[in-house]
Amino acid sequence: MSLGPHDPTRKLGGLPVEILGQVHRLHSEADPELLAKSVARLERTFRDMEAAFELKWGRTPKGLDSSTWLLLGALNLAHQAERLELEANRHTQNLELTLSLLNDDVPDELPAQTGSPQGLFHGGPT
């Protein structure tokens, strides 16, 4: 990912990050493990895009410039993130509905106990 401490582009500032053989500058601090996973995901996205392009057109995209390809990859990842967020929201709403229905089944007041409490958690005999 990084070209090392002797990287001639390091003097430009920021962390050098290699994506598909091209060095880009990252001007923020990033967890190295998370950054490596992110770069790997981005490169998988580009390979998937190339495979889809080749399936549709019978060849790999050679005429696209790198900035266009990076923009399409970012758009692809943003679309995936949006779908995941919508799915997470749907799951949250389903859980809230389930909890609400379960809560409706619980009586507001528990019946009063007569005598001493029994059971493992009330200090009674076991």
C-alpha cells in the first residue's frame, strides 16, 4: 500500500496509497488495517466492474481514464453502502415492531404475590 519511508512522493504530504498500481495521496489519518481492507474492497469493486463490462461488451474497458474509473468505483461503493443502510434501517424497524408487539403482550402490572418469594432469584429455597 505505502511505498515506504523513502517514497519520493512522501514530501508532497499525506499518506501514499496504491490502488490498482496508481499512487494516490490520502490527506487524513487512517487505521492501517482498515485502510488496507478498504483498498482491497475498492480493488475488488474495480475487478467486478471490469468483469461486468467484459461480459456486456466482450472486452475490458481500455478507453476510460483513471479519474472516470475511480469515480465509477466510488459511485458503485456508495450505491452498495446506501443499499446496506436501507437494509439495516428495515431490520431496525422490524425489530422495533417485534419488540412493540412483545411489549403489548406483557401486562402493565404484575399480580401481587402472596407469601414469601420463591425461586432461585428471590432468595427463596432452591
